Amino acid sequence: MSDSSLRQGYGPAQVELLARVERDLRARMSAAKPRRLAHSLSVARTAEELALLYGEDPFEARLAGLLHDWDKVLDGEEQLAEAMRQGIDLGVELSLVLPLLHGLTAAGRLPRLYPELPESVIRAIRLHTLGSARMTGLDMILFVADGIEPLRKASPGIARVREMLARGASLPELYWESFASGVSFVIETRRYLYPGTIETYNQIVLERARDAARGQR
């Protein structure tokens, strides 16, 4: 664990929880998923930095980053089984939306492992694969950090988000670009696009149009 937690003025209980979560994460991923572990640690650092930049809670951001891919150690069959065990219903055959499930199943399991986790962290983990038209600051930070952390290879969409961040774009703009780029990637790679994603996309488009109209009055 880095000294950044101490520099941010985290309390002893927060430092202890972060250290325990990171130990558990390393034990869970080091052997089976070392690259996923590296990604999770990088997302945690990136989320913490974004939280400091955009006035959100850096402790919660770091915690969400560490835990967001907790269930990525499960293979496809295990993820499906866990989703069915939890009664997750997305309105479609779950095998069609397998890449979305790990955030939902982790959000269902983590409160039992870490009862002290804030609900805001659980919510951000739940939404980091789905997105929403009603994202909190922490939700957006985890969503964006997951896409732009330094270890992730840059696609054109990721490069745009990184450039926008460097130019000082707002957090909602970063989230919108991240979300829209993800939709484009699914379409470009001819993959199944979850209908709920289309609905969320359209909701955001309409809200942005309304906001723009209000701004012109």
C-alpha cells in the first residue's frame, strides 16, 4: 500500500480497511489473475486522483477502484451461476450480457465480506459496467478511471477521454465520452448491445439536450 492514503489525511480505520482490502485482493488475484490485479490497483490510484481533482471522496474512490473487479476471478460459468444465485434479472438471457455481470455480482457479495463498506461504494461498483443516466460523482469517477487507467491500452475513445481530462473537462463530460465510446466499441466489434445500455444512452442524450436548451435561455 502506498503512502498516498496517509498523505490524503485518511483516518486510522480508513487506512486499515484499505490495507485489508488490498491484502485480500492480492490473495484473490495474484496467482490466477495478475494482470487483473495490476489493473485494479491502477484503477484505485486513478480513481483517488480523479476524486481529489473533482471534489469527491478520495477514500471511497480508492476503495471502489480496488474492489470493482472483485468477481473477475470467476470464469464465465461461475459468473452466470453467481448471477442466477443472486436472482439478477436484466430482462435478457444472462449469457448475452456476461461482461456486465461481475459488477452486479460483486455488489451483491461484497457487503457480506466488508459490512463497513459505504453504500456509495457498493453503488459505484454495481454501475461501473452498466452506467446510468443518474450517476453520482463517485459513480462517474469509477466508470472513467476504469477506462483510462494508465495500464489500459489506448483505443481512440480512451485517448479522447485522456485528452479531455488533460484539458480540464468536467466530470460529466468525461463520463459521457467514456460511456458513448463504450457503446461505439460494442457496435464496431459487432457484439451484443444490452437494451438497457441503449435506453441509458438515449436518456443521457435527451438530458444533455434539455440542459443545452436551458443554457441558451
